[in-house]
Amino acid sequence: IPWGKHSVEDYDLQRAKVVLDEDHYGLEDVKQRILEFIAVGKLRGAVQGKILCFVGPPGVGKTSIGKSIARSLNREFFRFSVGGLTDVAEIKGHRRTYVGAMPGKVVQALKRVQTENPLLLIDEIDKLGRGHQGDPASALLELLDPEQNNAFLDHYMDVPVDLSRVLFVCTANVTDTIPGPLLDRMEVIRLSGYLADEKRAIAQKYLAPQAKETAGLEGAAVSLQDDAVDALVRNYCRESGVRNLKKHIEKIFRKAALKIVETGVAVEAPSPTPPPTTSAAAPEVDTADTPAPALEASTAPAATAAAVPDSANLPSKMVIPDSYSLNITAGLLKDYVGPPVFESDRLYEHTPAGVVMGLAWTSLGGSALYVESVVEATMAGGNGEGEQRSGRLHTTGQLGDVMKESATLAYTYVRSLLNRKHPGNQFFHNNIIHLHVPEGATPKDGPSAGVTMTTALLSLALNRPVRNDVAMTGELTLTGRVLKIGGLKEKTIAARRAGVKRILFPKANTADWDELPANVKEGIEGHPIEWYDQIPALVGLEEPAN
């Protein structure tokens, strides 16, 4: 164990900026936090450990940013994953009385890196298990507490180990499954998904050069054009991260490599001339110790095989002539990665009456969520009391309990709204309404679709479509108050991806809206809503003047 040994840290802010920008595009919140960390260490002359937790959808660079942080701080790096971990001994170690006892992961990390101040990356902390061997999440409470980890007691070591100078970085997709006391000990930094222009820059600056080198096309005139990258982002890879985009770009360059080899464009590289062999060493052999001829014959093939270097058994490297060039454009993408997965940015180019675009948050980032409503059946007969009781609503789309309650609440509120503003409108008394949320195979839940469902029902009742460029999110109360929601940044990114020009969000989220980067809000009007009565005028459902 490296008692008293630590690596000399680099407090150069400019170098840290260069290192962080070299490896990652965007992620300004993370970079700013690391620069603050370095600045504090520079002023104090010493750096204490910290516990950071990066939370975001898959493929946004949570794990890889840890390596860049270690490089910018000149610290050693060690990563281990706790996803599915059920044994406390993996954290705290076994007692030495057991056969096959081993220290915990943290002590093993210190032994590996041989410094007391490494950067330890604890991956997938939101996927901790719990088994018969105890609760690992509770064991991490001591490890990730700055007040306690200066004397962390590993069962195998049985002596306190000082972890106060270790920089812990944890990663997670969601915070819901992290126990409250453990989450309280970490400084949470949320990473949202990338916008289309950010994905384009990442593909051109990082992904394409790496994929080209991996496919053996380094130095060849094979290029992925800008319009092809735009088409990939728009029609193939709409998720929040860039992992799927990386897979598609690698596939394109692999197909290009296959095409080059099949057409016979590539030629064998000239083999390097071997160094001349000399026979000067021959007289040094002691003939008195020369083995018998039979033994010589038996060992000669082995000696010959040993003398041949391993590179001789490998295929020779191919070279692509400078005269050959291949430009992959958007029109050629179908030949390389198949037909487009997404044909349009929107489910509806022109929304009919009863259809409204909402915004949803998932662990994969934000997404547009349409709410559809239609008249299933009209009740025939007089206008007596029996007919008024026949109007009802039923829902489909694999909605969770909270979302079903939101639909019921929206139905009740919109009926009261019509009674108040349009007393003569008996639409909901005379019709059976069917409300559906598309992509029925995907489970959906949460209260933030309340205003969207209400607007869809109001649009159906008035038989007037809402504006095509409007999306909304917010929880609705029975009296029409719009309550705060979460994930506004992810939802705004999803809205921009879908071409939305106006977003309606709860007034309580105004501070979240103000904190959004300018490039996220570019070209989008944000309208804070406190009461539902403000919404009809903003979406084109204002009642006629007469």
C-alpha cells in the first residue's frame, strides 16, 4: 500500500482546459467544476478529495470524462463498476480468517496505482444490488463521506487507510435508484443529451477520425461528408448520446474498407529489408558441447521456428494509392447503413384537432410525446339525464397509474372549463372519448402530461387544431394550477430536435429555463404558465369573438 506516496498535481488551468477540450466537446458544467477544483487547490496549495456524481443518459461521455479529468490533474486513474454488486466484501474486503480472503476494491486500487491521491471512478452506482451478503450501498456511505474516509477501515487490512485525498467520481443514468443518504454525500452534476450541431461537431472532430484509423484507412482519401453526418444525426441516430452514432460511423468505414479490398484498389506495402546476417558468431560455438547428430535433427525444426519472428506469420499491410478517393455523401448512406430509421422529425406535420405534442423525460434523455384523442362513439337519443351520464373517457398506450390519474383529472377539468366558458357545449356529455399516447410498447408514467392531455381534449371539443410548432409540459391540478416538473433541459432539447418554436412550461420552472445555455434555447419561445387559462390563447384555441 502506498503509505505517504502521492503524485504531484498539476495546477495549470490553461493546460487543464486544453486537455479537457481535446477529449470532449461540450460538457461545460463538468469542465467548469474541474477548473474550480484546480483553482481552489492552487490557492490552498493542497487538494482535498471530492465526491462527484455525473448523472445523464447513456453515451454522453460520463465514464470517458473521468480519464480526461485524471489526465488534466496529473492523477493516476482507476475504474471499477458496482453495477449488480451484491456483496459488501467487494467494498470492505474479507476478514483474513477466510480462505481466499481479499481486500476490497478501494485497497486493490491503491495497490495498483501506488499513490494516495488517485482518481477512482465508480461506474453505474445507480445499479447497486442487494443480496444475502449485505447492502453495498450502505457500505459506500463510509467510503464516500469526506468526514469519515480519512480513516477507512478495510476488513482485510484491519488498519485505517486515509482516503481523504482521493477524488471519487461516480456515474449514473438516474438518481431515483440511489439511496437518499448516499446521494446526499455526492455532488451531482447532470449531463444532458447533445443537440444536433453538437453531435455533428463530435462526429467530425472525434468519431470519424477514430473510426477511420480503426478501419485501416488512415492517410487514405476516404471522407465522410458533412451532409452525410447531418443525415446520420437526423435520420438514424436521434438518441441523446453519441454511442449509436459512433457505431454507424464505424460501420460506414468498415464497408468502405471492404469495398476497397474487394475492388483490388489496395496494394501490398513494400516489405522492409531484413538486416544482413553475419557468421561472426559461428566460431564462438564450442564444438566439444555439440549434441549428437540425431538430437540435432530433432531440434532443428524447433530452432528454425523460434528464429522466425511473429510478424512473419501476419498478413502483410495493404496500402491505398494516393490517386484513389472516396467521398461518402448523404445519398450513399443507404448503401452503407441501410434505409433511414426515422423518416420525419415529427409524427404529425400538421396536427389535426385532438392531437397535441407534449414533452417527456426518460433515462435516455428527452423525447416528444404526442397525445391523441378521438370521438369513439356518439350517444343517440334525447338530451335527458341518462344521456349526460353516458359520456366517458378511456385511455390506451401502456400508461402508468400516475398518468392514468392525470388523464382522468384532465377530463374532469376540461369538462368544467367547457361548462364555465361554453355552457351550451354538450360535447363531453354526448360522446365517448378515446385518448391514446403513441408507441404503445413503451411504458409511460408521470404527471407532467396533464396540460397536454387537457389541451388535446379541449382541441377535440372545439374541433380546432392547435399550432404545429407548439409543445408543452406541466402537471395540472383540479383547479387548473400548473405545477413544477423535472427535466426541462432534456425536454427542451427534444423539442428543438422536433422543430418546435414555442414551449409552454410551468412558471415554477422559470429559474431552470433561465439557466439553459443560449444554444439550447436558440429559436424557441419560452412561455411560463401558472394557470391553465393562459394556454388556449397561446396554442390557437382561443374562443371565437362571437
